[in-house]
Amino acid sequence: MLYIVPTPIWNLEDITYRAVRILKEVDIVACEDTRTSGILLKHYDIEATKISYHSHSGKYKSDKIISLLKEWKDIALISDAGTPGISDPGYALMQDVLAENLEVTALPGPSAVITALSASGMSSHHFLYLWFLPIKKWRQTLLTRLSENKTETVVIYESVHRIERTISDLENYFGPDHKMVVWRELTKKFEEYIRGTILEVSTYFKENPGKVKWEFVVLF
Ligand code: SAM
């Protein structure tokens, strides 16, 4: 059986009892980065046999995992943070494993998109999760399409390198009065959300350059 196991997006307490039990019981834990996951596994006294499975692993690694599953080994897939497959490695492996009709199950657990959305104050009845906005040409096409016909809350991930450019682009496409929320440092001690119009959020970051750090979830 392949278990898709979500792990904390920062705060090590954010893991379920079941996830810890599964990680202790499986034969192998496939990690996006064995050193990063080693911190979590050590924290919970999980003495797992680790192998790596990351975005560049390719077919060879999938085949290896598939052959282990065919030997009735139980394998847990974890990423560096949050839910595997959600902007993290997992999708390609899932395709290969399902093509072989092998058993897969997913545990519920942390993901930055759902955590941010649930307390955003924005409508969560209909939302569109777009991963990171594309960087090049397709970015303009996508923003144009959204600005012409957006009825749902849009959620994106953003890095420290592009957050200011993204807010500026959103201002250009949606106007300064459009509402947005930016979450930073989710589940960390200095977790912070910035709500307001795009202009207000943009002004906040201009006046507080020290806050342009770490990782962000953006809703608009
Ligand atoms: N698999 C993860 C999940 O389920 O949320 C997402 C991994 S994706 C590679 C990493 C991005 O998620 C970051 O660049 C950031 O936009 C967002 N993210 C992850 N953890 C976060 C946190 N604690 N606070 C804010 N954003 C976070």
C-alpha cells in the first residue's frame, strides 16, 4: 500500500496521530528530501528506512517504488512540508502506481492552501487554486483571463522573490480597490495575515520591507 502522508507546514505539532503511526509502521518512507524529513522523523522517534523521491526522480525511482509495492511493502510518501502532490512531488508517482492498479490511500492533514483559505474571510464555497503564478508570458494571459471572468476566490502560493511583483501585477489587473489577503509564516510564532484592498496590502509591504520574507499564500 502507498500512503500519501501530509506533514507539518512548519509547526511540528501539526501532524495527526494516525500519520505518526503510519510513518512508524510502514516499511519505507519516501521523502522529498531525506535530511529535511529526518528532523520530523527524529522528533517523533520514527526510525524509518528512508529513500528519496523528489521532483527530478523520474521513472527509474517510480519503478523502484512500484517494484517494492509489488513485494507487498508498505510505503509512505512525504514531502518537505504539507501534502504531497499539492505543489510538491507525488503526481507522477501516483499516475504510475495507479496505472499498475496498486493500492493507494491518502491521509488528511496540513496544506498551506486550505489553512490559509479557512481563516481568510474570503468565500471558500468556490475557490480556484493556481499553484504559483507562471513567471513568463503565460502570466499575462492568465491574469487577463482571470480579470475578465473571476467569480471565485483565487489562491496562489508565492515566494519571497516575487511577492512584490505579484501584488503589483494584481493591482494592474484587478485595480487598487480589489480585496486580497496575504498570509505569511503560517503556523510559525510570527504568523501574520495582511487583509485589505490590494493598495492597502501593497502599501503595507512598502512601509514594512522587513516583512517581505519567508513564504506566502495569497488570496484575491
Ligand atoms: N505541499 C505544500 C502544501 O501542501 O501546502 C506546498 C509546498 S509548495 C512547494 C511551498 C509553498 O507553499 C511556499 O512557497 C508557500 O507559498 C506555501 N507555504 C508552505 N508553507 C507555508 C507557510 N508555513 N506559510 C506560508 N506559506 C507557506
